[in-house]
Amino acid sequence: MGNQKETKKRGASIAPLTEALEQCWSAIRKNHPELPEVVILIESNSATVGSKKKNNNLSKLGHFFNSSWRDKDGAMYHEVVVTGEHLARPATAIFGTLLHEAAHAMNFVLGLKDTTRQGRYHNKVFKKMALEMGMVCQQLKSGSTSFGWAITKMTPDTVLKYKEQISNLKKTINTELVNLPPAVREWYAKKYDDGTIDLTNLTDEEIQDILDAAEQEDADKDQEKKEKKARNGPWDLECKCSPSRILKSVKKVTYLEGDILCGTCGTKFEKMQKNDLFLVIASDSKQPEND
């Protein structure tokens, strides 16, 4: 009885959420007529429920199953699932999950295979469709395992295109999940990169500022990687021969073990500078003309 009273007190219902998601799907179909009708469900992610793993960053946000439902007349329908554990994300992120699954549905209708490894690896076919539907893609890796172009986010233009549906979804979520503990909302907001900011309330200028900041962050990360490689190798080494003899990708541990001497000129192989590499390549490229 205690659980029944608690449920009644919350007053939450899954039906309005499902209806809001169906309206979002209908809006996507208006812009992409080839997109099929689907049955939209909100389910628990059984793959991670009860999991003892501390890191659930790879838990599913949703999925697409083809030809999963048949009506009384024998017509087949596909299925799109949005996992209930992730409904605490902002509406923009949840709509993005629907758009991700819509890309899968489009590829299925067109007879294009966009995943491998039991649907986990998202290949370039998926990336191409995701871009066409208004998303940007990033590669997802966990340790040595690659999931391909599995990370998708809507562009600002796409967010504005579906702003009405996103706003309605946001309103429905806030109404139906009003009693969700604040700590849960905060946890999900921190967990997902696309869940930290709800773009529906931002101006075009503010959205562009976010994109510029993200681009700068990526540039800083690339620079940091280059500087780390410069410090820790592997390095290309050259001697004093003319033209220089080059040892490619020498590991730091090998370089520090002792001098590596050239058997021709007798000099020590030293770290190759980028300008030197350019000169060697330029010199090599001109040799056939001299012949």
C-alpha cells in the first residue's frame, strides 16, 4: 500500500510523454517524408539496470528496431525506444536521441547498412545520414573499443527548426516529472555533454557563442596532444648526412637508452624539427625535375 500511495502522490504519467515524443517524430517526418511511422515506447534500459559497473556512460539513450510490430490488418511497423532512465535530460537532448534513431530508420528504409558489430559500431553511412538530418557527429571510444560515429548532437539551425516540438516536450517533462528528485536531474545534467545546456531558451548569438567555445576547447585539446607528443614521443630522428637519413617514430624509452649513431656520417640521430622535415620533403620532391 505504501508504494501505491507514493505513486498516487507523484501523479506522474507516461502517456503524455509518449504523446509528446510522437509529436516530435511527426515533425521530423514532415521534413523527411521518407521517414516511416513507428511505435514509440519508453522503456527501461535492461542492459544496464542493476549493473554493478561504476561507469554507465555507454548506457543506451534509445534504439531503433525494424519490423517489430504488426497491426490487426497485418501492416508492419518499426519501433523506437527512448530509455526511461534518461528522461531527466533536457528536452533538446531527448529530441536529439529521437533524431539519432530517425537516421537509423531512414537508412533502413533506403536499404543502407549503417552499423556493424550487432548495431554498436556506427559507420560512415550513418554519419552521412545524421549530417543530412541536421546533426553533427563525433566518434565514441571506450578504452580500445570504438563505436564509430555514435555521438550525435543537433546543430543550432536544427534546434530552431524543431523549437516548437522541443518546447512542448520540455513542458511535458517538467509537468510529468515534477517530483523527480533534484539530485537526479543534476546528475544527468553533468553526465551528458549535450545535457548541460537547454538550447531552447537561448538566442542565436548565445548558441553561436557555445559552438565557438566548444570549437576552441577542441582546438586546445588538439594543441595539448601535439605538445604531449613533442614531450613524450615517438619522435622522428635525423643525422647530419646530406640529405639526412631519417628514423621514423622512435619511442622515448629507445631514445633515452643511449645515443643512436649513423653508420654513414657517424653523427648522433637527433630529434627532427618540423621545418627540417618540410625541407627534406621539398628537396626530395624536386629531385625528379633535376634528373
